[in-house]
Amino acid sequence: MAKNLKLKSARAALDMSQQALAEAVGVSRQTINAIEKGDYNPTINLCIAICKVLDKTLDELFWEN
Amino acid sequence: MKLVPEQTDLLNDEGLDEMQKTYAYKLAFKCFKALYWSMFLLSLIMFFIAIAIEESVIFTVAAIAIELVTCIIYVIFGTKASKVGAINPKFAQNMAKPSVIIGYFVLAVIYTIMYIKNFMKDGDFFIIFFGIYLLIFCGHFIALGFISKKNNKVIEETEED
């Protein structure tokens, strides 16, 4: 699975740490880390929660071009 | 300050998030599989030890008890998984075949007859207990056959409208 650089840059743009994003969506920091590294495929519910916190759409963060 | 630590264990999934649960469940599934075959192997080893040390009843009973518990847990897992159609489709297709269920049923009947004949005649220790051992094994496969049928039925019923 490819790295999710879109998620990483969207998080960085808001100056959020992995820990802060993890707390905002109710998961562990390791989960956010695994998603960004492409090691874990999150559920749609978690994707939506991340999108809401980062104020992005699913396409913007999780659609692979 | 808590003097007694909270009751928990390694297999407690409380507090794990979805990623941690996914990985933990995957690992637990593999460990369950390994445990299943290890228990069967252990029961067989105990059975042969029983024969080697002059027909020890304790080892024989232990071997049969281990096998029985292993089969029961496996069947419980299958029963629960079949309710949502979560059994391996290839396995379910093969096990649900009438020939498989009938085959194991015939074997079970043969072992029962063997068991009764030998038991009545005060027969050979090995045949009597190996009969029981194989009977449990056949019973568990017959149960898996019916569980697979249920699994396939659930899948058929939940196909798109």
C-alpha cells in the first residue's frame, strides 16, 4: 500500500501532530502513523472522522490518482 | 491508590482502537489455529504415551478430554461464525457436500460398532479408546458439515435483492 502523503500534508498544514489528530478522531497515534505510512487501511467511519477534523473531503485525502 | 490491579489479561480488547483490534484479531485467529492443531497433537501424544506405559487410564482420559474440549471450542467457533456467513467459503463448500457428511457418519457408525463389539468382549484397550477418539473426531466433522450448510444458507439469503 502506498504512503498517504495527502493526509500527512493536510495535517501538517493545520500544524497538527499525529497525537493531536489521533485524539481528535478517537484512535491511537500508532493508527494515524500506520495510515500515513500506508500500513493500515482505515474504515470509512475513521476516514470520515479524519476528513471532518482536517476539513477535507474523502477524495482530497483518500482518493489515489 | 489502587492496591489491587484491575482484572485484565492479554486477550482483553477493551481500549484498543480499530487498527489495533484488526491486527490483534488477525493474530488471535492465527494463534487459535495453531492452538487447535497443537491440542490435537498433544492429545494424540498423550494417547500413545498411555499405550506405551501399560494402558494408563489417566493419560487416555486426558487425551480424550483434550480432544473433546478442542472439538467443542472449534464447533462453537464454527456455529457463531456461520451465523454471519464468516466461514471460509471453500471450506464451507467442501464440508457441506452430502458425501462428506454421510462419509463421516458411516465412519462413526463403524467405530461405534467396533467399540461396542470390543467393549462387550472386554477387548483390546487400544481399539476401544481409539474408537472413542475417532468417534469424537467424526462427530466434530459431522457438526462442521451442518455448520457449513448453515453458513452457505446465510450467504444465499443475504445476497443482493
